[in-house]
Amino acid sequence: LGMLRNNKGKYLELARMLSAGNVERIASIRRSLGIGDRVTAENIVHSLKGSSGNLGCTALYDAAKELSDMLRQPECDVQRIQASIAELESAQQALAKALHG
């Protein structure tokens, strides 16, 4: 909020934009992993992590960081990755609920 000079309206606008775009980002992560494209999935997660971190959305940031770390490990188990994506979706749903009631 400090970056935005305590402009709560602007903060909420940015948070809502992030939340709205995350549904497609998470779907794109799933699609990329489904075709074996970890690089694209990792890039999408990295972007989501940065955006959520900049806005102080810590649960979303933490979930994205965990998934990002997993995707950098070639030997990481697919089930663990799927569970991490589910955590990311859960964090996104919590953010959407907080923003939209």
C-alpha cells in the first residue's frame, strides 16, 4: 500500500485485476504441465509469485513460491506438483472471496 501512496482504491483495483487474471494463469499452468512444458509453467508461476508478492498477498505468494521451487526440480513428483497447484488454487479462491465477498 505504501508503494501506492496509501491509495486503497488503487490497491483494491490491482488486487482485483490480479485475482481475475489468476484463474487463467492457473489454467495455463495446468495446460503447460499437461503437455510437458515445465519452462512455460514455471514462467507463469514466477510472474504470479511476483505480482502477489508486490501486493502483499502472502498466502498466494507462498503457494506460488512453493510451486515454483518444485518446478525447478526435474525429479519432483507429479502428485506433489498437483497438490501444490491445488494449494495455489485454494489461495486464489481465498483472495477472490476476500475481494468480492
